[in-house]
Amino acid sequence: MNAASSATVPNRIADHGIIGDMRTAALVAVDGTIDYFCHPDLDSPSLFCSLLHPGAGFFSLCVDNDGFDTRQIYLPDTNILLTRFLDDGAIGEVSDFMPTDGSGRIVRRAKAVIGKVTFALRIVPRPDYGRIVPALEPIEGGFSVSWTQDGKDHQLYFYSDRPMTIEDDGATGRWTLQEGETVHVVFCPGRADMPKIDKVYVREAFQQTSEYWHKWVGQGSYPGNWRELVVRSALTLKLLTSQKHGSIAAAATFGLPEVLGGERNWDYRYCWVRDSAFTLYAFSRLNYYDEAEAFTHFLLERMMEQPEDGGPGLQIMYAMDGNDHLHETTLDHMDGFENSRPVRIGNEAYTQRQMDIFGEFMDAVYISTKARGKPTTSAWKKMRRMLDWVAANWHLPDKGIWESRGEDEDYLSSRLMCWVALDRGLRIAMRQSLPCDMETWRKARDTIQETILEEFWNPDIGAFTQVKGGVALDAVVLLMPLVRFINPRDPMWVSTLKAVQENLVHDCLVHRYNNDEASDDGLEGREGSFTICSFWYVEALARTGHVAEARLMFEKLHSYANHLGLYAEELSSSGDHLGNFPQGLTHLSLISAAIWLDRALGDGSGGEHRHILEDPDGIS
């Protein structure tokens, strides 16, 4: 694509890499276009969003020649992205990163690696999801972007060491570089006390950012097999964490469709208790506990804000700064990716009751206490109140783990995770000698177990079902051995796994459920396979003893990753990525599956490992 022209929407969600600073993130397309960026925070309005609408802004820096082929790679063990432009006689390269110093900048540096290369720049800022056309004014070394909204003045800046021209609705530049020469363009949120944006700054920022990521990766403990794949997933999850608040986003984007042309287009830029807790399981397996401590503190602050009214003190999701109101609305001016409308921001699911979140939260706390010791007195008081509520209310129908927009049901996922909540609470209390109503918790936990075994088991299909007394299957049953609810050799589980294989598994791809009349989620359109379920399936196979099959499935799933090892939420049968991108649930389940497989293969059996693997630390 010629950068001087209008930005075009990539024909695949997967045609992107991600950069970020643990406050916000940007997607960089394979053609060198930043076509998605929200500012100043991940859940703030977008500044560039041509990924979802052609007129919503973009920031393109690429080779000004359609004859070049493109490749993208990350510098090893970092979140610094390289987009390479390849031709027979020349190679150009654009490096993209966001410094981790809290400055909020995007640094882009173009270089002629081999031969003479001409680069073209086009910057079209469109704040507030493309609804505002700002004023652009030249300043020394670059240009400013300004607009007024809700009575407040806003100003942003772009700097370069080469001249840029303001024309029409944006800024442009075109520079021919000799081999070894570079040009940089830097986005800056503010100018107060700003260092000089020159080649020295760009070089030092690059070095500091690289050292930050190398140091973080170096603190982890990674499996011998698939290390590169696991490191990339861990780095992606780290980008979704908030350095300031400790919250963890479900994904970097909003509005990307689960069904092309359909209505399943959600905003995932928020902190789901479930997704975040699962992320902590993955981090803990890699020896990262600071993130677990920060997230637990984030949730306890939310619980402290709730009145002492006997309620659970926890809702299913929050804004990244802890705001508990996420009103859902539609951006009717946006076409949506591949005309998938409506494009939603906010997420009305925050009002739902989802009983499973208590289990995910308590398992995360359980992992954290094993590494860092007993919780504080005030924190345990809040957790006791929450678990007292769970012990009394575990039977309530809800929207389930997949947050159905249909009627409330008695979901297996909710019962299972309520069991986990009480089980982990009891373990913490006993290990750390903490006060609690142990007998009430134990009685409720055991009652839940009995109801699952009796009311969710369907002997006609030989499997545990999605809802009480139902006939539909749900891939969430794959969690049953992962949370140590059932022995993976139990005949009831072996029969359930077989039913899942026959009804939800297609090669290595797993659907979370069949959204037909027997399992209506209240929405139109048939979604793709749910990638977290595919990795759950791999881990369930490994834990059940089918290690060779699990390894084959894992390798097949690896082939569905994009060119950088990233995954969206879902996959179509043709391998297209669907849903928000990159998605934390997918990457955390990949990490857990890889670690289990690595452990199972560690005896040199080549995949015939057959003993039951005990998990001392919870789900992952």
C-alpha cells in the first residue's frame, strides 16, 4: 500500500502485531499502519481506528513502493516490533515500540537496511472514535493536534527529524534513505518537561525499553519445550496489565466480530475477574507473583468500596481504573470490521450475575498466599464475607461463564467454580490458620459437589451437561479435572471427554457449545471455535494420560497462530482469527497447556506418559 493514500482495512484481524506500555496499546498492521490505538488508556476513546472504520484515523509509516514484500517479527524476548519491507535490491525496516517509562509515547523508526529505500508517512488523527476532526498546526520539529471536547482543551504532538507537511486532513512525509540511514516519528501526549526528541532520545528509549522486557522475561521460569511460544504469550499478557492499577484487560480491542457481518461485537478492554484470575494462574506457573499481588490488591480495593450489606462485594468486571459502571452504547457512525455491526463500547455484562467469578478469584488468592503468605486481616475479613455469601447463595441461577444474553440458568460452570471458591477458601484458612465458619463452608462445598454429580450428569449422553437437567454439552466441562474436582481417570469424566470429542471437537478446534435450540445464548449467528477451549482440551488430554494426542493437537493449534504467535478470541474453520485481538484467555490457556505437556514429556517417554499428574497449585 502506498502510504500517501488512504489507509485500507487489512482483510484479516490476524494481520497485526501489538505494542504497548502497560497503560494502553496499539495494533500495527503488516503494511506498517497503526490502525488501532486508544489514548491515553486502553479503555479510552480511540485516536486511530481505521481497523473498524475507514474514516476513524491511522498512522502509516512504510516503504513507498508496492513491489516490496512485508514481514513482521518481534525482537526476541521483547515487545519491540519490526516490520520489514523486502525487495530484490533493497530492504527497509520500521521498528515500533512504546517506552515503559509512563510517557505514553509511540516511537517509530524507519531504516534503510540494504540499498536505497523511500519511506512514506501519513498521519490522520481522529479522536473520540473518529468523531472529531482536530486542528493540526506546525511546531518546531513536528506538528500539534488539538481539539476541544466537553469544555476541555486537548493537545497531542508528533515529532520527526525530517520535515513533515500538513495537508488536507493529516500530515505527510516522504524521505529517501541511503543504506544505514534512519528517520524517526514519535507520538507524544504532552510537551511539559519533554526531553528533546532526537536520534539520541530514540536510541536511548529503544535501549531502555529493550532492557525492561529482557529483564522481565529473565525473571520468569519457562518450559524447555515451546519456550519462544510461551514467552510471546507471557509478553502479550503483560501488555494487557495495568502498571498503575494492577488490573488486567481481557483483550486490547473493542468491536472486532466473533461472526463476520454479525452482532457479536463486544468491548473487551475491561478487567473481568474471571479472565484476570486465569491470567494470574498462567503468570504463577512462570514464577511471576508481583502481578498476582497487584491484581489481588486491585480487587480487594473494589471489595472495600462496597457497603457492608451482606452482598458478595464483587461484580464480574471493572474498568481498568476500577470504575464499576460500564454503560454499553453503539458507535452507529462506524461501519465495523467487514461491515460487522453494531460496534459497541462499554459492556452491559457488568450488570450480570455470574457466580463463577468467586471461584476464579479465590483460586488466584490461593496461589498468591502460597507464594507470599497469609492475606492481611482486613483482606481476609472481606474474603470471609464473600465466601459466607457464596455458601448461602451458590444455587442462584445466572448468566454463566460465557455471559449469555438469554435467560438465567443453573449453569455447570457456576456450580463448579462456587465449589472451587469454597474449596480454596478452606485450604487457605487451614494452611494459614485463619478464622472462618469452616463447617458451613465445608458443608456447602460438599453439597455443591453432590448436586453436580447428580443433577448435571446425563446418563443418556454419558456426560456432564451445560445446565442442570440439560442435554447440551459445554466445553467448560474440560475444567473439571483442571480444578481437581474430578479424577481424570474417573469413568464419568472419561465418558464426558469422549462426548466432548464427538460433539464439540473438530480436528484440534473446539467450540465452547453448540448454539442451537438446546443451548441458546440469546444471540444470532454461529460463532467460530473458541481458542481457549482448544487449549483446555489439550491440557485435559494430557492430564487424562493421552499425551501423544495432546502434543499433536497442541502443534496443530500452534499452526493457527498469526505470523507473530498471537491469537484472537476465536478461529474459523479456515483458520481466520475472529473476535478481539490479542485475547488474554487464549494466551494464558496456551501457557498452561504448554507447561503441562512439557512436564508430561519430561520423562523422555515420547508421549506415552501415563501416570496421573498432580497439580499442587489450582487450575493451571
